[in-house]
Amino acid sequence: MPDSTTPDSQQKALFAELVLTLSSSALQQLGKLATAGSPQRAANLEAAQLTIDWLEMLKAKTRGNLDAEEEALLNNILSTLQLAFVEAAAPPPAAETGGQPGPAAAAPPPNEPAPAAGSGGESAPTKA
């Protein structure tokens, strides 16, 4: 039985495999995927940025030579990785770090005294 794969289809498959391999590497470097043999996820933002740069270079060097499917794959992966990089590089919210709210959030405003219990309308009138 003759081989039905053409050189073009082999090239398309190799291109997709390369892009997906680099994508997986970047996701591991961003701490989004566990590395092989270790359940822990550790981020290495410098390595992730380099991998994303490689994909951007690949996009620039192949501009005009990709079919629509290859171009869409590369564009979608780059967008996903760039968003994941921004999320990984951003500092976590205070609630996730276990930090306490700042003094401004914990204390009442300094210019507004708390109403006295049972004041019976003795407080100063407010403007409407």
C-alpha cells in the first residue's frame, strides 16, 4: 500500500508539532503545567518570555508562507501565552497572599464620628 502522506502534509504536521511543543514548554515555564516527574508547578518567567519570543520570531520569519490553518494556530497560541504571561507576572491579590486589609479599609473614616446609641435625633442635621 503506497504512503498517502505528502511532503506538504508532513511539513504541516511538523510545524504544528513544533508550535505545540513550544507552547507546552512555555506553559510549564509559566507554572501553568506541572513538569514531568514533579507535581509542583514553578514559574520561570525569563524562560517563558524567551519561548514566547521564539514563537514571535517564528511568526515573523514565516509571514506569508503559512496557510490559514497554520497561521491561526500560531496566532491563537501566541495570544494565549501572552495572556498567561501577563497573569503570571502580575502580583496576586491581597486575599490570595493571606495579607491583611490595609488600615484605611479596617478603620472608619476619620471625619465621620459613629452615631451614639439612643441619641434620639440629637445629632446635627444633615444636608440633603
